Amino acid sequence: LRIAALISGSGSNLQALLDAIEARHLPGVEIALVISNKANAFGLQRALKHKVPALYLPWRTREEWERRVIDLLQLFQVDVIVLAGFMRIISADFITRYPERIINLHPALIPDGGKGDTYTTSDGSLIPVFRGMHAPLQALEAGVRVTGSTVHYVVPEVDAGPPICRREVPIEAGDTEDTLQERIKKVEHQLIVEAVKIHQQRV
Ligand code: GRF
């Protein structure tokens, strides 16, 4: 299974995959290519350190960017795309080219099937589905006691595709956006590896 990771920043989830591969926890999985829309994304350095091809592709227009990515995906014979902290919206055209071949990490709980505005947590409480860029902050502001992270297939609707796996993360008294985000990220580092394993077994 050849993965392309699209990133915009730190790339700690990319690191989790690189480490799992190095530790032989993901036999048959390889990061074929890392592409960033930001020149200074630290994830590019993480990739190069592991001798993974990494490139910065400046974002001029969405259309041009996606066209170049599609060429690269073919060139590098990529099977699946992981959006690992990729901060741009990709077009419906691009997404429909790769049905159930684009995986995203979202720092909130997304219900089965991916759609709907509520999620039932394991203790039976009904919480809103926090979509978009500031999901951990939204969870804090809503005053819920539990949020989480979901790895899901990407569909044209944002943060709405069918989950591959997900986990609840408790919100603790005194949490700030930063502390909550950190707790979620620790969980994500395990979830992304799990999701790639599940996907690999499906295809
Ligand atoms: C993660 O929290 C993910 O849920 C969100 O962006 C963050 C990426 O972090 N989509 P990193 O770049 O992998 O450290």
C-alpha cells in the first residue's frame, strides 16, 4: 500500500506513520511521497529524515495544485492519500476521482456514515458534531464532557465522510484549546496507524 501524505504543518501524524513503518508495525505499507502546500511545514523535514520524497508545491490556484498532485500520484503509483494536517479544502472533482482512497483525520467525533449533526457518546449522551477548523475549541465552548477524534474517508462534504475508526477523548476541568488539542493528538497518533491497517485489509 503506497501512501501519499498531504500536509500543511507540523506533521506529527505523518511522524506516527513513519515510526510505525520503521518499527515494522505496518508491513506492506510505505509512504511513497509527502506533499506540502507550505514551504516551511516541519513535516517535510520529518519525511526527508526518513528518506521519503518530500516536496513543497506552492498553492497558486486549487485547479493547478490538484492537477500537479494528480500527476505526482500517478508517477509515484500512490494507492491512498492521507490528509495529515492538510489545511486546504480539496475540490469535489478531485475527491470523486479517489472514492474511499482519501483518508482524513478530524479532531472530533463523526457519526457512523459520516452525516448527521449529533453523536451519541459511549455514556449515552448526545453531543453536537463539531466540523471545521476549530473543532476542539467548539467542543470546549459547547461544554461537552467528551470529544474525540475520527479518521474517515473524504467525501465532497467537509468533515462528513464515513469513519474508519474513532476514539473518545475526555475533556478535563481547566482544559484550554491547546491542552485539549494535545490530548486529542496523542490519540490521533494511534488512530491513524489503526486506520491505515484497517484500510489495507479492505483493499
Ligand atoms: C490534527 O489534529 C488533525 O486532526 C487536524 O490537523 C492536525 C494535524 O496535526 N486535521 P499534525 O500536522 O499531524 O501534527
